[in-house]
Amino acid sequence: GQRPYVVSNHPWKMEEINDYLCKYKGYVFAVGMTTAEHIDSLQSFEIRERDVFLVTYPKSGTIWAQNIIALIFELDDTDETIYENNLEKMPWLEYPEGHSDYVSRPSPRLFASHLTPALMPRGLKGKKAKIVYVARNPKDNVVSYFHFCHAWTSLETPKIGGSSWFDHIREWHTHRDEYSILFLTYEDMVMDLRSAVVKISQFLGRDLSEAMLTHIIEKATFKNMKKDPKANYEFLPEDLLQKGKFLRKGIIGDWKNSFTVAQNEMFDQVYQEKMKDIPFKFIWNIN
């Protein structure tokens, strides 16, 4: 049946796409996890000096980067900032379910988001807070998303949340001068995790000792993350996700196992056309 908060064309309401996705201001959200009111309220969300935002397009290594940032700030932990898992420690800005304490959280506050610049808090443009943006080569991204949609039990057809990959990266890259933002790629993290951790920690103004750096790298390897109950998202309810699918392979070039030659050629054509003026260089595979 029609959900009470989903009424088309009302300025405050989400437009229902199907049973599990709804649209608001050009962006697709999971049904029942946020409201138009909450998304609108983010515009005036008060930004603090030490806030950190991780921004990604879905399935671009979000959980991995989230884990790295959480580990970097582990030293600051006091009794009131020790959270059960990374979702609690670094909640989703757009999905406030169970995390209504955003305002009362002590600094530094950590947030994750898949939103585009237009929907993010306007206060971020004051450059007080830091944004880490992680992008993934779109061929692997689309394959990962496809597998994720099979894991996310309510997404039986590949209609997806968010915006288009091209729009997301273009908007953040075009508006980069308005923010204090670090761009990284998932591939950078796979190829040289140490450099990526150093880059992130320096950008966030954290001076890590050699021992701390080694500790973070050890805990942030894909293999160890899959076993880490704080980081592997297996604490999500069984009915929401078939177990163990949030972290799949974590490799570069997996798209080759899924793309046909024709699909690859078509993708390359679209990519060239849409990305010709964006200087992002992706690693497509490891030979």
C-alpha cells in the first residue's frame, strides 16, 4: 500500500519509485530510512571545525575508507566516543535512523555520505570541516553494485539508489574549490594502502607515529576487515542483507569477469564522452 509519507509532487514528500526506492530532489533514497524533512534540514546542519565527512558514490570502497578514518581517530576515544561498530562511530548523514544524537556528539564528529554537493550542508563551504572523497573505477563499481543489489535482499531488480556515477563525481570535482576536500581513488588504496593512510591522516591534520600507522594498515587490510565485527557490517539484520556480502572481493579489474567485449566498448564510449573534461585517472586493471 501507499506509505503515508510518500505523496507525489508535494514539496515535502518523497516520490515513490517502487517498494524500496523513493526519489527526492533528483536523488534516489532507500524507502523508510530517511524523510524529505531530514534531507532538507541538512542544508542548515551546523558544521564544526573538526567534523570529518567521507563522501563516496555507493560501492566505491566506502566501508574500507570508513574503517581507516575510524582507526585514525581511535586514539581520541573516550568512554563517550567508543561505539559498538563503525556504523555507530561514523553514521550516515542522510540516514539518521537510530542516530538522532548528531548535534550532541562530541568532536571530532565523523560522518559518511553518498549525497551530491547540492544536498550537503551549506556550512561545509566554509571549509571548516574536511571531506575525504573516494572514487572507484566505474567498471568495477558497476560490477560491485550489481553483486550488492543481489545481496541487498529487497533489491530484486537493478534499480539503484543514489545518482549517476558520472553526475556524482562531476559535481564533487567541479565544486572542489568550495570545500576542503581530498580526492582519492579506491585503486590508490588497493595498490598502496600505506600511502593512502598517510595521505588521509595528513589531510585530517593527524600526526601518526610509525607504530600507529602500522597498526592501522594491519587492521585495514581487506582480509582483516572481513573478520572484524566492528568493520564488516555483518551486524546488520539478516533479513536486510544476505550474510557476508558487504565486503566482496576488493580487487581491481574484476569487471573483466562480467563485461562482454561489446559492453566494454559501449562503456568506454560513454566514459570518454562524459569524462573528457574531468582529469581523473583510474587504474582499470592490474596486469
